[in-house]
Amino acid sequence: MHNFGVHSEVGKLRTVMVCRPGLAHQRLTPGNCHDLLFDDVVWVQEAQKDHYDFVLKMQERGVEVLDLHDLLAETLACKEARKFILDRRVTAHSVGSGTAEEIRPWLDEMPAKELAAHLIGGFAIADLPEGDVRSMLSEAFGGTEFLLPPIPNTLFQRDPSCWIYNGVTCNPMFWPARKPEALLQRAVYKFHPRFKGGDFQIWWGDSDEDYGNSTMEGGDVMPIGKGVVLIGMGERTTRHAVIQVAQELFKHEAAARVVACLMPKSRAAMHLDTVFSFCDCDAITMFREVVDQIRCYSVYPTEDDKVTRSAKRARPFWRSSRKHSDSTSFGSSKREATHTRPNASNGTTATTS
């Protein structure tokens, strides 16, 4: 039985989930890369080398590395899991009613490893088996047109789900190009043998409902210890999501305080962890130009129902952090490491173990 949870930003890293570059990145072109949230095409062979080297360095330090491609393939070996994903991913709305009916039997029988590669790497018309559907679609749209576009941003596994203490969220994403990622995370956590029946909860996001303006990405979420969670509200994480997550955490007594960090809505402040990160219990890095603009609202559970929130007035980010940890003393350079006294992080567990 595995233990699951993230209780610190600086604890020992035991297990981490990654996603290696693959088919999705091979299918990036100058014509589609911007829609898929990449500034340019990727030199896939070099990216794979760099990724392999990074994974190897973690493994040499005793870190267990799980790859989404492998986890998804092992999950799809379960018929229930395959049905769960395909019922939601291959629909009349996503590929067309007649097309969905025609290709579903083919997908039901596809080897799990191949299906996993295409659920991440996309299905082009040329990928379909020979037959009337492929011929008709190829004649009309060409073989390179996507029925299901690739989702190359699975490379950034910090975002579609995030572990908060002894549970996880499966995050509704902001940009359409990333929305399918949460479904794959849900399937892995619900059906993969490693996670199925595990001692953890999915706090939020395990639903087929339309979350509308409630979007969140894991790069904005920091469980820093002692029941405190920092959540950035910038370009991709909204106040609607922050309050819902806080309510769920309070309801399950999983957190005692959520600090909502209102950030500038700009690419330079895409996520909280791109401008502010813990390096150790007494060291941080920060991008001062952005951090000085962050304003924080602390949300607490009430004594009666553990759900209703009470927010204090906005505070500058560094003051809010200092009040919480009694430890923060920031420097003045634009991007710097700053030493402090020990903060509120208990330093016990960094990822699943």
C-alpha cells in the first residue's frame, strides 16, 4: 500500500509524475503550435534527451519517477477505465456523430499502449483504419486534419492535477487546448492499480460538469505546511475555483487556511510558482516586479460548518507570508534567492510515496 500526499514545498521528493515528449510534440507545426500554447515547434529529439537526462538525475537520487504515458497505458488495460475515457473523449460533439459510432469499436480493441499514445498525441484522419470513414474525411479535409488534437502540454504535469496534503485535485483548465488533460488524470487516479483504493481523496474536479469560469492550474497551488495553502489567482486560476477548493478542504478538515494571492493577469505571472518558489525551509526565490503587485486574501473555515469562508482585507504578498510563517524577509533584486528563518512548512513529504 502506497502513502499519498504532499505536505510541504520543500520536503524530501520521493515520487514524481512526469510526461515525456512524444507524438504530441512531433505533431506541433508552425501552423498549430500557438493554438496548442507553444511559442514555436519543438526539437523533439533534443527534448527527449533532456527529459531522459532529468529523469535519470532524479532516479540517481532515489526518486521514483512515474510517466503519464505508462500510467495511462496501464490504466487503459482496465475495460472500465477505457470506457470511462472514451465515453467522454470520443463523442458526437468532439469527432462527429457518425464518426464516433464508426471508430469506437476500433478504439475499444486498440492495444492500450497505442491508445495511450494517441490520447495524448492526438488522432489525425490518417491514423484511422482503412475504410469509408477515412476515405471520406481524407478527401474532404486531408489526412493531417485532427479528429482529436494533441495535448502537448501534458509535458507540464504540475498543472492538470495537484496534491494538497492527503488528497488531490483534478483541475479544470483555463485554455481549451488543455481541458482534455484533467480527464486523463481522473482516469489514472480512479482506475490505475497504484491509485485505485488508495488512502486519499479527490478534493475537487472529479466531475463531468461544465466548470465554466471555475478554472485552476497546479502551478498556482502550494501546500506549504501546517494546514496552510497558497493559491495564486492570475492568468489561469480564478477566484471561483479558489473558493470551491477552499470549501472542500475545510469540509474535510484538510486545511486550516487558504491564502488567495491575487496576481497580475499577464504572461509574466502565468503561475504563482513562476514568480515565487520555496527552495528550502529558509530560502525562497522571487521575481520582485510581479511579487510586489500581489495582494492576498486569507480564507478560513468557520467553527460551525467548516465550509463558510471569512476573508480578511487584502495584504501585500510578502506581509501576508511573513505574518503566516513569522519568517519571511525578502531582498530587493528582480530574481533572487532570499534566506529567512524556518517557515511554516513541516518538510515531511513532497509528493506521493
